[in-house]
Amino acid sequence: MNKKHQLFVALNFLVCIGFFSVTNAQEKRINQVQVIGSHNSYKQAIDPQLFEYLSQKDTTGGINGLQYEHIAIIEQLDMGLRNLEIDAYVDKQGGKFANPAGMQLVSSQRAYDTEHLLNKPGFKVIHIPDIDYRTQYYLLEDCLNDLRKWSESNPEHETVFITLEPKDGSKNRFGTTPEPYTTEVYDELDKQLLKSLTRDHLIVPDDVRGSYSTLNEAVVYQNWPTIESGRGKFLFILDAKDEKRVMYIKGHPSLKDRVLFTNSEPGSPESGALIMNNAKDSRIPEMVRAGYIVRTRADANTVEARNMDYSNFEAAKKSGAQIITTDYYLPSTLFDSTYKVNFGEGKFSRANPINN
């Protein structure tokens, strides 16, 4: 057995035989909830004329997977959603995404970035440059500032979990090349989160690790903040794997002094939050019982909504995954479907069915 898994396996065994139990704790922890939230929470619909143009060019039907949108993030929070997802592109000089090719493909589209915010340096919130670029927030800073203002106006809100995907990649067919993430860029990302939200509104790995030797040890000993102490705060999870994840961890063992949790392999020193998008993955309940916070998905690429298929959502609920993301906390207004996801009576949070 790999040594880094030994502590995880041993403590998971103790949980299973009842040697210690989170259900006997005096106060419930933030990993003992189950919440519903939105996927690509900032996304606005592709302009109808551009969508029609792209549909005609698309021979695979893949463009249909982009046919969704969200109400304002603040409205989502007011509804009771307690998970968001944000994508962030690097734009050190500003202007990289200011003139998306899609605006030239079809004339007479509605205006885009009339305040020229994309010309400013800083992280940009976009789904797919040149194609799926309409967004509630051009600047990550503006999004974070609004989250802080909302939190200060609702100081008793439950912890809001936010997955943040660091977007980059190779040059696309229109010639746009996203800037790569580096350790230095991640440092700037952490600084932006701390500046906009302030430390008081964040749950960070140091808060969970405490006096334990590693973050993972603290997690399997159920050392997450209580639900009460987590009120008024946000917890960020970095949605990245491989080299991009390694870069964020570098120089920060057990994520010391970092802001985001990472989707690290169970049993590794930095492991605490897991992204397991297949809601039917049989490992999810095991991970939840072992102390991890797990994010999964009720639907993806509009497939479930078009087919009125709730099987993934039912599996997600049963799995105990603390975070369930959807594009449909409200039914689609872009195609005919009544598919929507909640826990009944319009509720988006409840006690976790696995670890309470």
C-alpha cells in the first residue's frame, strides 16, 4: 500500500466501526451539509443569432451543450444556492479578450463590454473565448467585490462553496492564446481573493489544518469549521489537476498560507476537497464518511434537462456529496423543458444523508 494512503485507510476504518463519530459532535460541521449550486454561475446565454450561426456550422450537435444561462449570481444566493463556479483567465496587460471573434461572425448582436472593462489588466471571467463569452462579470475583481457586499448584507448566511477553475490552454481557431498559469500568477490570484473578500470572509486550509501535521490529517479527523463558525464565509476549491495543481501547491506544503483548497488525491498531505463529477461513482460515500468535502454534478451539457433525466441528481443526493452543481435550479428558458433541481419545496440545502 502506498504510504500516503495509510493514514486515510486507517482513520476511515475507525470511522466505519464507530471508534469516533461526527454525529456525536456537539456542533455540526460544514462537511455535514449537502447543498445545491450552479455550474459556470456567471454565464449568460450565447447571443441567439450567433448560436444559430454556430448551430448551422456544427455537425456534431456539441453546441447544444452550451445552451444554458444563469440569473444574476446575487439572485442565486438570495434564492438559497450555496455553491458557485467561477472560471478565471489570466490577462496581465488587459485587452486580450476585448474583441471576441464571435462579434464579427454575426452582425447586429447586442452590445458587448460597453464600458471597456476587458481592456483593464486582471483576471477575466469568461467561459470560452470568442464563442461563449457573454458574462455577468468581465472582471473577477468585480465579482468578488459583489460577493463580499452580499455577504456583509447577509452576515448569517451559511458557508458558500465556490469552485474556481484556472483557465488557460493553447491557441484556438481564432488565434486567441490564453496566458498560462504559473506559481506567480497563483500568488496574484490569492492576493485578489484576500483583497476583495478579506480574510474575515474566507475559510482557508490553515483554518482546517490547525495543529494537525497535515491538512489531510485534520480532514480525516473531521476538523472542519462548525456550521455556525462558517457563517458569513466562502470556501474556495481549485478545479485543477496535474501540473496546474502542482504549481499551486509548490512551496506551500499542506496548502500553508494558500487561500484555495485543491482537488488533491485522497491521502496526500493537501487533500481535503474532491471534485468527482460522476454522481454515480461508488467511491463518493466512502470519501464523505472519511471526512472529505466532495463536489459532484446533477447534470451536464444540457443532456439531462433535454431528456428529463433525474438519475444523476438522485445518485448525487444519495451519495452524500456535499456540493451538487446544476445548470437548472430553474427550468431552461432556452428550450422546452421543465427539468429543475432542488431538495423539494424550493430548498437548496439540507443535512447530509451520509455523515449525520
